[in-house]
Amino acid sequence: MLRDGRNPYSLRFVSQLSKNSTERAERSVAQLRAAVSEFKNVCYANSLGAESMVLTDLIWSFVPKIDMFSIDTGRLYPETYDLIERLQSRYGRALRIFYPEAADVEDWVSKNGINGFRDGLAQRQGCCTVRKVEPFRRAVAGHSAWVTGIRRSQSAGRALAAPVAWDATYGLHKISPLLDWSEDEIWEYIRKKRLPYNSLHDSGFPSIGCAPCTRAVQPGEDERSGRWWWERSESRECGLHPRGALAARGDAR
């Protein structure tokens, strides 16, 4: 139940959203339900960004069989932890949190320094591997498919993504139900349904990750330009969505 006594599972799109947004949300729910029907054991890696607020609402309200988790890298913004608390309070459900192995973090820091991720691409990717990719591997173990909130307009690489693809890196299918949503549609859904979201979005942060590696962007800049801004644009991924690791559904092996 919500704090005001309402049941979030009884909410309906049509009473709050435009017709186009309602239809798009219903298509995303249908895709999520189809994934559960086909793959059975499906999980959602909640990144706690704006897209994640939409998927959290769609999943916890309409497809609650999907297992939802998030990763605490140990270097998140305080506003992100506040958001987790607000989500759990709104939906009355606990978000499973996975953490990096302490020994791995200690070993990496001892070799590279506390902020050594800025010393080169290999160091940054190594930090992401320890703090994010390895916890993710543990989180998806035993699942047949994982849901992601990527959208085509976020980057050139993501523009080529398929709604359902075989992820050879992790050995399971990858479901992307928000691929064709625009940023405006994401925010219409958030505002019309009065969903919680990270307050940093109001300060120019379209994409939010670890605090040392995320900054606000200027109007007109690419929405992911605030992530690892000291690197070239083509390398700005944490490793969860590696280029060249996905095959469209029909090409899966």
C-alpha cells in the first residue's frame, strides 16, 4: 500500500497519461509479460535512473514476478540512497541490493589508488568491473533473461539495440522494453504518475552513476556526456552493455 492508503497495483495508465503514452506503456508491459511467459526466471537490473523509475512502476505494479535488484558500488551519491528508501516506502517492497566483494575493492585500490580510475581507460574499466560488473554477474546467476532500461536516443551504440537479444557476455537474453521511448515520454510518465526520482535530475544530471564519475551536463549536450566525461564518447560504458556482445533474437546461438 502507498502511504496515503492507495494500492499501487490498482492504478491504470489511461486515467493519467495521454493516449500515445498509455499505448506505449501497455506495449512495454506486454513485452515484460511475454518475457516472463517465455523465459520464466527474469530479473531487472535497476540502475535507479529516470528510465528505472518507469520500469520499477511497470514491474512492481503489473509484472511483479520479475526479480528486481540494484547494485551499490560503494560510491553512489547520497541522493541515490534517498531514492532507494523512497521507492521501498512507496511500493512496500524491498529492493535487493548487491555489493562488490570487499577483498576485490581493497585489492584494486591498493594497486591503483582510491581514485585511480582516472589514470586510464584500463583502470576505469577495472574499477567498473570490480564495483559493478562482478556484483551484476552474481545477481543474474540462475536467471534466463534480464531487463534493462536502455533507450535508442541515449547513444549511437544503444541506437542499434534490439528489443530482445542474446547477451553472450552473461549467457542470457536481454530484454529492452523502453528502447523506443523518448526522454519526454519517460518524464511524462514520471510526472503524471508522481513517481519518486533522483533529485539530481533537477540539477542537470540526465544519467547518474557513481559520484566521482558523473557530473551535470550543459543544455544541448548528449545525455550521457556527464558519464566518464574525460574519456572519448565511444568508451563511455561501464561494461554491462559491452559493444559487440549482443545478437538480435533471430541470430542467437
